[in-house]
Amino acid sequence: MAEETESKERDEATDTREILGGGPLVPVSAGGADLPDDAPPTQLGVQRFVYAAFMAAAILVAFLFAKITDAVWRKLATLKPTLGEPQEEAVYVLAALVGVLLAFYAWRRREARTYVEEVASELSKVTWPSKKEVTNSTVVVVMTTLVATTFFALMDQFWRFVTDHVYAL
């Protein structure tokens, strides 16, 4: 009985190993095989979407910061010509630094990380349509659009014909 409880605790510890202070990972071993405590996880599961979300946010912030900085620099250069053209290398490095720092700041905030982890967890529970279902739905939408477009084009021509004859009298 004690061995069974110890084995169950070891499996639960393996299942919830954390990485970089993040949330629990999916099981890293099949069948509860013994793994050393420092063994890297073999699969991140839903956690990989959390990392991707923070990375995408960093890239978006860097992109927007670079565009805004470039626009402000150009506007200031028109007012004060000694500034010259924007130094793109400096702007891009600064933008990348701001994006990474902001993403790291958001990652360190427990509320933000928890929210993103919960969203990723809920999205993993969604039943996504198969390729066949998406294809069939797309065909239905396209065909309905073509039929509606044809119908309204014919109605437009019909009412143009009628109004032309009515006003010609």
C-alpha cells in the first residue's frame, strides 16, 4: 500500500513539473517510468501556446514601437532638420529591447500569466471542426453568396426595366 501511494505521488510530481515558474506541464513519461528530477520535459502541451502568446506580444509591441518611433523621429526631423533621418538600426534594437522587456514584465506578473494559461487551457478543450467540415461549410457559404448575388442582380435589372418603362410614359 505504501509503495502504491509513493508511486502515485511520484507520477503526480512528474505530471506537474514546472518550467521557468510557469504552469504545470503535460506528463513527460509514459507509464510512470522513473525520471531524474532534472530531466527536461519532452512535451509542453498547452504551455507552448502560453509561450507563443507572450512571444507574439513581444513581436507586436516591438513592431508598433518601431513604427511609432520612426514616425515621431521623422516628424521631429521636419521641425528640427539637425536630427536627420531616423537611425533604423538604433530604432529596431530599441524596439526589440522594449518588446522583450514588456513581454518579460507581463510574464513575471502572476495575474497576466494565469489569465493566458487559463485561456490556452480553455482553447485546448474546444472541439475544432475537421478539414472536411470546414470545406463543406465554405462551399455552402460561397454557393449561397453566389445565389444571393445573382438574385439581387436580376431583381435590380428587373426593377430598372420596370422604372424605365414607367417613367418613359
